[in-house]
Amino acid sequence: MADYHLAQLNIGRIVAPLDSPQLDGFVARLEEINALADGAPGFVWRFQTEDGNATALRPFDDERMLVNFSVWESAEALHTFVYRTQHAEVMRYRREWFERLDQPFTVLWWVPAGHRPTVQEAIERLEHLRRHGPTSYAFTFQQRFPAPGVDTGSTAPLPDECPAT
């Protein structure tokens, strides 16, 4: 078993209230896509409320901002799910359901195996990425960092060595 797993948070601002006809397509596919994630190779855990998803959670001041966060065995497992399953098909419609954000809306970071990130932890990682760009503490698919203890010949700091903010 790996010592670390990959956590991810992505946020999106819906174009209308969740119960509006504009979001019928999104809401109709939500349970299917969550079940697909739950059964995907490398899936470990996802945050969900008693509704079975995270759409009821509103940790930002904006009532139309939705969050999704989960933990995966590896970046490769998450990448495969996001871009090589029916999830990718659903993402083609994201501009119908979500506004374009002018800041990073997805963040990745390593967590010790067995750790379940909190909402506050996930948001803090996103804020760190926005302030400092990709680092080993908070990074992106495009600029990934290895899990702690993986020897890549790099002297990059470990994820828990957060630079001063």
C-alpha cells in the first residue's frame, strides 16, 4: 500500500440555481458520475453529504459555488477517471452549467494514506495555489509534484513544508 494518496478539489460556479431547468442535465448525470467515480480503479474516497453528493455544501459566500473533492491512489488514476471515462463526456457540457472562472479552480495535493481532507483543508490548498502557483504543497495536473519520499532527484520541499503565506 502506498504511503500517500492524491487529494483533489475542484470548484465551479453554476450558471443558475441547482433546481433550475438550466441545470437539469447536470443534476440528471450527477448520481451516475459519482457512482462511476466510486467504482473507478484507484478511487479511495469522496466527500459527500447525506444526499450522496456535495451539492448541498456551500463553504463560500457565493450560494452558486459548488465543490467536489476526493482522494485517489495516484495522479494517473484520477487523470484516467477525469479524461478517459464518461466523466469526460459530461465535462464537454460544463460551459452550459458552470461559469468560466478567472482563477484556478482545481488543486491537487498529497495526503497520508487513510487521511480524509476537510473542507477547510481543501479550500486552504486552493487558496495557496492561487497565491503562490503550483508547489509541492498545492499543484495542478499540468504541473505535478511527486508524493513525499518518491526519489526523483529533485530537492522540492515535501507537501507539509508549506512556504510562508
